[in-house]
Amino acid sequence: MIRDWVALNMTPGIGPRAAAKLLERFGSAEAVYGATRAELEKLRLLPEAIDSIIARDLFKNAEAEIESVRKFGADLLILDDGVYPAMLSEIYDPPITLYVKGAWEECLEHPCVAIVGSRRCSTYGQNAALMLARDLAQRGVTIVSGFARGIDASAHRGALEGGGRTVAVLGTGIDQVYPRDHRKLADEILESGGSVVTQFPLGTPPVSENFPYRNRIISGLSLGVVVVEAAENSGSLITARLAIEQNREVFAVPGNITSRNSFGTNYLIKGAGAKLVQQWQDVAAELPPQIAAKLLPPPFGEKKKEKSLADQLSLVPRGLSNSESTVLKLLAADSPEHIDSLVDRSKLSISDLTAALLALEMRELVRALPGKCFVRKM
């Protein structure tokens, strides 16, 4: 009965490890609530957890929770209901209940790849995450990430830009948008056929201890995890470690050796066996053969080969004016350029330069950054 699973998930002191022990011993949430105090005490649970289970004092709360979730337009999945995500159920201690909103079934029917990284990322990292997510999403891969600022947000936006699907895994209740300025992003994810997922009950705030649990779901849903930027001891490295424990593929985008945000990714490549990623094919090639065969182009040049990141940056699209072409050639994807510097380097008047930048922004070839700086979009 779904009520029993939701009540167990809401019980203080019952996290994924304790829930796994209970299910291993009793087989189901219903059987847990039929256990005696002596049987529960043998598992060395917290006294308050045992008291709550014996008293069944969370049953009414669970029934109210189920009704509220349905009113919110979301669904509740339980570990043994037959529709729970197969990939996630294979990990050591999967969440016993999962709150989902949006087209989660369609998202998970496709191969899933996680893209994660630093909240305080560089422009290079943002562009790399956006490019990889966009290119993979265009080919039918569902992009999974943690809905945080920085790399996570760029991964979600890249998938949307590629016309694909993305899954946002939350460290809060499904009714909480955190960060608050991501409300529009959450709406766009759902409107585009994506999904929002969490293991936490409604109203759960964004407390720090929740996010390692969130990271476990990110890697658990995915065939592989791509780390774009990660400082030492960052949450993204936790996700990579979890992916290794869950027998998932781990990928990393190399970074500048002098940048603190590159420590984690370069370490993963150098010391943890992560696959170095420069373009989407590097990820696709390591996925299961039947999936890789569908994603990768045929051999012997039957299709035009995907250009490398360096090649993409060197191209100037057709149809640009001379001033637009001049400005675009001066911009890089990983190095913001101030407008004063562009005036000096382009030899254009400020009015001509401003007009060229506006035209390039409208064609989505250039992105404006705070402080009158500009970068080239990948």
C-alpha cells in the first residue's frame, strides 16, 4: 500500500540505508509495519524511528501527503510498483519513494546522461556544459542534472536549446523551487517535456545534508556522469564517486591547470580513470554498444563528421556583414572581452560595434555578460 511506503519515507531516522535494511529483512513497507518491537530493535534503529513505526503515527500524514502531491500535479512512485525507474532501482540503497512531475516516463525511456559541475563556474565551463548538453539532447539523450546554479543550469538550458528533454533532480520537496531565480527554468523544463524528481516530502527546505542524497539519484538515473568543472571536495566529485560505486561511466572535461575549478575534473582524468571529453561523441562512444550505434554517425564518412570544439569556434557563419564578421572573430567562448577592448581591437566606431554586437546577439552567436563583456556562444 502506497501509504505505508510514504509513511516509512517520512519517518525520522529512516534514511536510505535504514530503509534498505528494513526492506531486506521484511520485504516490503507493509511488512515493516507488521513487525514487532523486538524484531525492529534487532536492526539497531533509532528509538524514535521504532516508536513511530510501532505507533503507525504517520499514516494520516502520509495519506494527506499523497492527496497533496496529486493536487500539485505530481506522482508518487514506490520501489516495488513496477514503474519505478529500473536504473535507479539497481543501486545499493535506492530511495523507497520518488516524487516526480512532468513527462518522467518519456524522459527515462531514452538513454540518460548526467552533466554536473561547479555552481561558481567559469564562462568556459558554462559554454562547455551547454554545448555538450545541447549536442547530446539533439540526438535523443535525456540530460540529467541537479538544478543548481552554474554548470547544472547550463546543462538544463543546453538540453532545452537542443530541443531535447532534461530531468532536474532536486534536493528539496518537489513543490520548492531552489534557487528561487530558477522558477522560469523549472517551468521551461516541464513545458518542453522534461521532468522534475526528488525523494523528499513536500515542503522539504534546501538543507545541506539533502544534496548528497540528490547526487545519488542523479548518477543512479544515468548511464554516465560528465563532470565539467569541480573544485576540490566539491559535490560534483561526490556524484562522480557515487557513479563509480554504481558502475556508471564517468567523464570529465579538462580545464585550465591554474584554475581551482579544474582541480576535480583534471584529477578524475589523471587519477580516477575518467574519460576525457571534448565533444559529444566522446560520451556516446562509451555508452552501451546498442545505444552508441544509434547515436554515432556511420563510419567511412557517410555523414559529415562533427566538428571539434576548436573547429566550431574558428567558423564564421555566412550572411554576416564585414563589421559583424570582424567582431565575431575577435571573441572566444572561454574568455570574456570588454567592449572597450573590442573598440580598440576592431577599429570600429562605438556605434558600429554596438550595432554589430546587437545583430550577433539576435542571431544567438554572441552572449552579453555583466559589466559590458561579451563571449562567443558555442
